[in-house]
Amino acid sequence: MNRIKIILEDDRTILVELDEKYAPISVKNFLKLVDNKFYDGVLFHRVIKDFMIQTGGYYIDGNSLKNKEEVESIKGEFLSNKVNNPLKHLKGTISMARTNDPNSASSQFFICSVDCPHLDGNYAAFGKVLDEESLKVVEDISLVPTQSFYYFNDFPKFPVTIKTIERVD
């Protein structure tokens, strides 16, 4: 199993174990982005209490929200897309974000802050948060105050930014 650590700008961390058995395409894509430092400086742009926190596509430049560069889309590894991925969207699950196109996931991902069974079979879960301390960070982020900003209704009032994501032995 591959492990990564999401390090926030305030030095809090989220330790995650990736599951390449059931989501090899998602894990390979994610680790390639981690190794290329793609996630350095991105922020959690969707924070929905009692649901999830999402990141991987945007950063702040001055007072503007900017898109990260495009990343090639990957096949969605979930049951409704004819892929056997039995991983459940439990509290602490990391999963690929996507549009309505089942094969549109690229760089954005989310972490469930509560159990989200309605996502099972329709989104590519590819790992889980490993410890209580990391789960507490996910919960804390899920509770930050939000506002409407650009086209998001659930954007944090105060940015929660990823300093880096790194592999852990």
C-alpha cells in the first residue's frame, strides 16, 4: 500500500493510505501528480459540512481564484462505470471528483468527513485516512465558515491551502 501525507500551510497533516488493488488507475494518476508537486499551493475550494472537503484544481493568486493546469482525464473506477471497486465512501475515504462524465476525473479529489453511502459505486474511492489525528483535521476543515466565491457556494472564507503532498514510507 502507498501512503501519502497531505501537509497544509499551517503544518497540520492528513495521513492517507492509497488502495491500488481496487483503484490502480486513480492511484497511479494521483501519485504522478504528487511526485510532480502538482498539489503544492492548491486549496480546498469546496467545503460542505456533514459531507466532504474537495481540492486539487485551484489556487489563489492575489485576490483571484486561478485554475491549475489541465490534467488528462482517467477512467472512472467505480461499479456504475463497469469497474469492480468495492471501496465504500466512509468517513475518511479519499475519492476522485468528477463531472457528470464518468471518465472525467483528473486531479481533483475529495475526502469524506462523514459516511457518504450515496456515493458508493458512482465515484472512484481510492484510499482512506489512517488515524484519528488526521480525521480530526478533515473534520476541522469541514467546519470552516464558507461563502459564495466565483461559482462556488461553499468556498472557505479563509483559504485552507495545501503546502505539499508527499509519499510516506
